Amino acid sequence: MNQSIQFKTNIKCGGCVATVTPFLNEAVGEGNWKVDIQNPDKVLTVDTVDAVLVKQTVEKAGYKAEQLA
């Protein structure tokens, strides 16, 4: 079973979420991630153990992601 990992991002609005959606859906699967744009850190939660993949995917979409401890 996968565990969730969280990232601080600069995904700050619905438009940004729309931009990263196809990238994240392809990388980790639809429904396996969410972004809390209400949180000051814009936290991305992903149900995966591959932090490197998530970081690369978000960067490929044009955003930053920094894993939270």
C-alpha cells in the first residue's frame, strides 16, 4: 500500500492546478493527488512513495515542489 507524501509548492490557484493536472494524472494516476491551495504552503499531497517522480513531474509542468518532512 502506498503512503502519502507532501510537498510545498507554488501551485497557487485553480488555473495552476489545471495546468499540472495532466502531468500528475499521467505520473501518479487520477485521484491519487490533491493540492490544498488554501494552505499558505500550497501543499500537494500524493499517494506514492516516489518523491523524485513527483518533484520532476511538477517541475516539468512549470512549478516547484519541495518535499515536506
